[in-house]
Amino acid sequence: MKKLIVVVSLLLAMPMLQAAVEVKPFQNPEYEQRYKKLINEFRCVVCQNQNIADSNAALAKDLRKQVFKMINAGKSDEEIMTFMVTRYGDFVLYRPQFNSMTFLLWVGPFIIFIIGLYFLINFIRQRNKVVVTELSQQEKEKIKKLLDEKEQKQ
Amino acid sequence: MNRALLPLLAFIILVVFLGIGLTKDPRKLPSTFIGKTAPTFNLPQLHDLKKTFSPEDMLGKVWLLNVWASWCVSCRAEHPVLNNMVSKNKVNLIGLNYKDEVADARGWLARYGDPYQLSISDLEGLVGIDWGVYGVPETFIIDKKGVVRLKHTGPVTNKDINEKVMPMIKMLEQE
């Protein structure tokens, strides 16, 4: 019985453990969709392993407000991204843009994969190579001699 | 070279890079404002809310913007350092009171001393967003042309003042 009470009270407390649900008056459903998408794309710079949608930090809250304001003001996703990046740098994007700074980040894994593939192919080829070497004239004569000796003994 | 040594070599290189990684603080982000004109604003002054302040007022001077709040614990640790700095040097130190209550902020300065020429009140934290503030306290150095030249995230220490802040100010005064 005691256990049941604990479980039930914990279940009742669950909604309180979640981030507060914010009611925001969007001008149209398309704006709301974009808002939800965008706040999932931005990193909260205070608690760096969360996006601003999940974070309860005061700054994340302010930034959600900012994104909301900009969307309702008719700003494009591009403009909002630029707004965030000029203030907090590329780090604020969970999917960094492709530029000279982030080039290795995007291409690096493929480069390493290709290098690995090259070594793997080389390795397999070498293993499959059957070594066939012709015997020299000298060696043939030696074998013949040995065999002849054996026959004579028998 | 001995082929067997290759994995060892790769391992050593990996360890060196991981070791370098350990010495870096991932919480410190490079400011995107270095070398750029400081974002402008126009905010009420903490001690006289009818008066406003804007970065343009400081054109022609080298100045520091220190972001602080009465709710910020590290700011209290930093505060004696700032008091000490202005008592020993001629520094234009402006405070940006970030997401604070006016009464709390005034009380805090009355209690711990006020090193600022003036503080500005950013109740909503909107200027903080424009300046890319993410961890109070933060300190910016702005040159005579209004360009941000240095940003320090977290409390400044006496060592930072002596080795980073004052040399930078002296250099910018010459420009």
C-alpha cells in the first residue's frame, strides 16, 4: 500500500518535472511549425548539451521568446539563423553550416572512411596473392640429382 | 621503420590530441564580436532611470563593459577585483546590470562598493542577447572607435587584470 502511494504521487508529480509549457499566440499554424523546428536546432549556450527547446535556463527562455518574436514579425528561418550565429557563433547551431571552418567536421568522416577502405582493399589483395616463383635451372638440377640418388638406393 | 610501431605511434598522437583537449574549457566560446563594432543600445542608467546610456557616448575612449547581476554568485567573487582595479588604475568601467531588479542591484552596489562610472539596467536581457552574453559575469574591452577587442567570460581575477586587461587597455590608448 505504501509503495502504491509513493508510485501514484510520483506519477502525479511528473508534469511538474517537465519544462514548463509555454503558450504562445502564433499568427498561423505554419509559424508554429517553424518555431518548433527552429528551437530544436539551436543549442542552449548555457547548458551546452541541450537545445533551447528542452532547456529551462533563463537564457534559453529568452531566446525562445526572441525566436517567437522574429517569426511573428515575418522574419525568415535564414534571418533568424543569422541573428543567432552573429551573436553566439557557429556553435549555437546543432547542425553547423558548411563553410571553410566546419569543412573538416563534415568531410572528415568520409575522408577517414576512404583511407580505411584503401588500406582494407590493399590488405585483401596482398593476402590473396599466391606466390608462384619459377625454380632456377640450378635448383631443378639439384632436385633431379636428389631424386636420382634416391632411386639408386632402392 | 618497424611496422609494429605504427599503432603505437597512432596511439601517441591520439593521446597528445586528447591531452590538449583536456586543457581547454568547453564552456568558453570564442566571441563572434572581436574586431567588430560593438552592438548599439540605448538603456536607462541604474542610478537615474531617466538618463540613458548608449555605447556611442564612449566614442574616443577605451572602455570596459562588465556584465553583472545581484543574483550572480561569481559576480560577488569578481567584485573586489574590479574595485581594486579602478582604485589603482584609470579605467572607464561601465556596468551592464543584466536581468536584475533595480532595487536589488542598487542595494548590492551599496553593500559591496560601486566600481562603475555608471551602470545600465537591462531588465529584459535583450542587450545581453545582442552582445552574445551567456554566462554572467562577462567583460568586454571596447576601443576608441567602438570596436570590441577582447571578451572575457567568467569572473576576472587579479592575474587576468595584470596580464590581459591592463596591457590591452594601455595598448589601445596608444592607438
